Amino acid sequence: MTPSLAALAEAAGITTGYHDLTGAFRPTGPETARALLSAMGLEAGNDRSATETLNALRAEEARQPLPLWTVTVADVPARLHPRWAGDWALTLEDGGLIEGHADGILDLPALPLGRHRLDFAGQTSTILSAPDRLPMPPRAWGMMVPLYGLRTEAEGGFGDYRDLGRAVAGLGALGASFVGINPIHAGFPADPGNFSPYAPSSRQRLNVAHIAVDGANGSCAPLIDYAIDLPAKYAALEAAYAARSDTDSGAFSAWRSMTGPGLERFALHQALSEAFGAYWPDWPEAYRRPDSPEVAAFAAAHADRVGYHAWLQFMAETQLGEVRAAAEATGMRYGLYLDLAVGTHPGGAETWGEPQSFARGVSLGAPPDAFAPNGQSWGLAPLDPRQLARTGFATLAEVLRAQFQFAKLLRIDHILGFERAFWVPEEKGIAGAYVTMPRAAMLAVTRIEAARAGATVIGEDLGNVPDGLRGDLAASGILGCRVAMFERWSDFPPHFRAAKDYDENALAAFGSHDLATWAGWREGRDIAWWERIGHMDAAASLDARARRDAEVAALGAEIGTGTRPDDLHAFLGRSRSRLVAVQAEDVLELAEQPNLPGTVFEHPNWRRRLSVPAADLASDPRVVATAALMRDLRPRHD
């Protein structure tokens, strides 16, 4: 790599390389650097252009009297040091204005919680006034359930928000402090084949497929059949929209007028998707920008369709509000525990509405490791860190706020991306590399939005964790994840941690939606699937099974008898971790896992129903026994 290209890559936050899980250093090559710079809109096709771009960046930085963002402690005065003298104006998030003059020192008064805009000598920067640390939660437990799986085969279809309300009310009455579900971000109604909750169209809006509506007669196949069930749901929703009463229409109109332009832009995107297809990069050129004259003309000509998609969001918010009320009625401390997907689909509403916020031509992913020797590309659009800072972190704040509207407990998937994100070029044959993210600012924005909601945050801090990240999460009051199957002192031979050795400021669980269930792990069901679909040959499978047998024996020895779900849950309950999550699949002794990472259609991801209806979940003897066990081990709602 030439010096100018290397200097430009460093200035843009592209790391020089990384150490993989084996300890080997993998340097960032010139092709990778150019691809990632191009994704940021930085020209570096040759050495001359790289030098020119670098000089332009340095000149831009020299014109800035202050950093683009500064983190301060809410309600505590702060002092900044601009490079030169000048007048300044601080516009508070609530619209208030504070003005002054600085001559080498800029003293800010104690500022309220929020993201405030500071204008100084022609530059705009963001003041992130955040709590120093979120409060630690008291000890509590809850259950993870798959929202889509809350209907049995006999009931047909897939779970909806009404089913969720029934499950929440029942589990809350049993003493659960939270009920966790898969992400409920907006999906792709125009593509029934894209139903993964982790590749959403927009994380600022809700999945309308889970709206409860009469007349949505779903299939009763052993597995959820979205090709049948989704069209049936949308047809029932269309009928409900056409038949809405004047009272309902009035409530919707009032809500719509208060919700703002973001809703209208999203609803317009959904209406355009009906006309041109699910993914906007495939649309005619004139409709790929939300501010084009053609898009404005379409909105005027199709006002009713735009209204319909806005109404769907109204219905989803209304029903989730009812779920929140059901949780509060039982005294649940947290109610819903939502999951924030790490990224968004590059062809969805989020990237169409805010194209400037996302890098193009690259995908979020993961470097090579033992599970994926060639690395992973997740097909998700990364946030551009430079643009994120320029816009005052508005996109991140809005995404977080959308979750906290209904949840007092939020898991941020792959929070390692707050430190550095692995970008994989779409062009074949070019390796990925890490891009540094504004960690301190992203953590501050998270603290701001969580504090406003009175919520607790959990960061999924698993995998190749950057040095210092867990310390920064702890300093922010963000809990970690401790997954029992990974909590070990050593792998060869397997030696698992005792319950007393689990981190206190964490959520403890056996697995997750991406991992084998308790029964499946013990049986090696995940290994059988990998062999079945050809990702593992017979010899590798045999070795994996031998290792698994040793792991099962080792964890069983740590747990006690180690064979029944109750033994597992008693072990988790004895851990030092503040929160414990039990999975419905484990309680109900189900062997198959919800999702097999690295597969799309080879494994029936997100299609398995629970064996017990949502309304009966809390009365199932196994669930009742688990709740009693957890109540005996930790306070109910302390």
C-alpha cells in the first residue's frame, strides 16, 4: 500500500489490519482500502486521487475550531477549547437557545439530557449531554419466546401482537420481569420470501405482519409457510383498513399528524414498493431518491396507499401499546425485552429514506473464524461513521428511540460494532477489513435514549471482542451477555465456569436464537444439520460429536445432574448475573433451534412454532415449574 493510500485509509478510520481468533495478523490490503474508501464516498482509485482526497480531508479538519462531537455529563457544566475566538450559539434539543463568546475557552452551563447543536464560527458540532452511567438493574428473570412461533400448528399461521400480549400477561403473573422476542423491525411486505427479523427494511418502524386481525386464515403445515400466511395476513389487513369506522379513522388521523415526516417517508416507500418491487435499487432511476419530483408526484397520485401503510404502523403501535399495558398490569419491571438488529437491508426503507447515512457497495460481516473459515458477509448496510457524526447521530438516536417506545430492556445485537465494524466489499475476491466507529459518541447516544425511557441495555459482546470494549460498556452501565455454552476456562479439555464466576453486570442464558437448544445441544442436532446440508463432512462431524460429548459431560458436571432443563435453569439462577433469561424452547424441551446461522433456506429458519399456544403458555406445568424455580432463586420484582 502506498504511503498516501495508507494515510488516507487511516484518516478515514480503516484499520491497518486485525488479529484473528488464532492470533494471526491479517493486514488490510490496498484493494480492500480502496473499496472501503469508495463506500464512504472518498476517491482513491489511484495514488494521485488518494493524495488529493487526503489533502481535502486535512484542509477540512483544519477549518474546524472544534471536534464534530463532544460528550458531556448531563446537568454538569463543561469546558471546551476551540482553536480560535468567536461567537457561539447552542440550540438545545427542545429548541432553547444559549449564546456566548469564546476566546480560547468555551464554558457551557449544565445542560439537560439530549443531543444539542453548537454553532461556532461557521461550524456545526454536536454536544452529547448524557448520563455518566446507566443505573444497574436489580436481579430479575424472564423468558425468551419466538413471536412468530406463538401459534401452534392446530391454530395455523404465525404469532401476532395479540398472542404476545397473552404470553406477557401470563408470564408476568408467574413472576417473570421480562419477555424477550425477536426483532420486530419493519419487513418487506412486497417480498414474502424475506422474513428474517435480522435483515429488516427499517429499524425505525414496526413489522406489520404481526398485527392481529380477523380473517387472516393461515396454513396449518408443520412449519410456518410464509408464502401462504403473509399474503393472507395482508389481505385481511386491507379488508380491515377499508372497513374502519369513523372513530378509528379519527384516532388514526390524530396520531398521524403528530408522528412526523419520518412516518410519511416510510409509508411512501412502502407504497412505491407495491408499484416497483420490494428493493429500491431495482426501481426506475427517478424513484430511487425520496426527494425527486417523480416521487412527489407519485405521493400525490397514490395518497390512499401511502395512508394505508401509515395506518398499518398505527395499528402496530396501538397493539404493542396494549402489550406494554398488559405487562404493567402484572407488575413486570421491564415488560418487553426487544432485540435491535445490527444492521439494515441495503434495499429497504431505511437506506432509501436516509441514503447519505449508509456506506454503499459493502456489507457488514465478520472476519474468518473457526465457525466460518472464509468469513461472513451479512448482506446489511453499514452506517458511515463520518456521516453519522456530521448528522449529530440522528439515525442511531431514532433507531434506539423506536425500540424504547415499547421496551424497558433492549439487547443491541453485535455491540462490538460500536467499536469497529467489519466491512466486506460486494466485489468478489476482495477481503474485508475493520472500520473504526465513534464508540464514545455511540455509547453516549445509547445512554441518552435509555435514560429517557428508564430502560436497561444489554450489549451482545460475544466473539472477537476488541480490547477495552467490555470495560467501556461496564463504565456506561451496559450489561454484557454470558452464554453458558461459551462460558469456559478452557476448550481442550472443556472446563466450564461455575455459576459464582459469571459476571455480575450481565444477562446469563444458556444460548440464543442462533444457537442450539438445551436438548439439541446435548443431542448434537446442530452438528447433524451442518452435516446434512454439506457444511461439514462425515469425518469433521465425527470429531465435532466427540468434542460435544466431552462438553456435555463437562457442563453437566458443573451443573450437577445436568440432564433436565430444571437443572440448567437452577444453575443459571445461581449465577452472579443480574438478569437471567430462560428460553421457551428449553423449558418446553424442544430439540430444534430457531435459526441456523449461515443458512437461508437450507434450514427452516424462523419457521418453528412452539408446542404450546400463547394463551396456555403460562399454565403449562413445565413453565409453572420453571417460574417457581426462578422465584425461589431470586426476587420477583425487587
